[in-house]
Amino acid sequence: MKLEALHIYQMAMKLGDAVWSLADSWRYFVKDTIGKQLIRSADSVAANIAEGYGRYHYKENLNFCFYARGSLKETSTWLAKAQNRNLISLEKFTELSQLCE
């Protein structure tokens, strides 16, 4: 099975793209602070899944899945901060949070 066929990888890629589109429209200060952190954590989810998948060893793959889960929780936190600071709507927060779940 190819990496791209994994549903979880597809969802992680979708999350990264959605976060990029969101943060890309923010003004410089917000983009430079919360935006960069949010994008890095969201992109890290798919990157860790891919790296673990490429290791071809169960234990290493499992470790990278744990890293991906940590990045996902970090992404959820940055989304909450963005919503609390009125950078994203409640609807967008809910949509992206559901994708994280």
C-alpha cells in the first residue's frame, strides 16, 4: 500500500493545507507569531506519518505515529488560541477541530 492511500495521511495533508490557507491571509504580526507555529505543527502531522511509514519497522513507525499525535494536539492548541484571540471564527475553529479529531 502506498502512503498516499492511507486515509489518515490524506486527512493530515488536508489539515495542513487548510491551516496554510487560513494563516496565509493573516496580517504580518499574527502570521509571524501564531501563524508559523500553527502551520509547523499542522504540517508536522503528515510529515511524521510519512517518515514513520518510510522506516519499514513497526517500532519506529509507532514512534513517529506518537510524534504525529503530539503535533496534532499542538495544532488543536494553536487553533484554540487563534479562536480565543478572534483570529478565526467559531465555525472555522469547529471545522478544523473536527478534522483534528
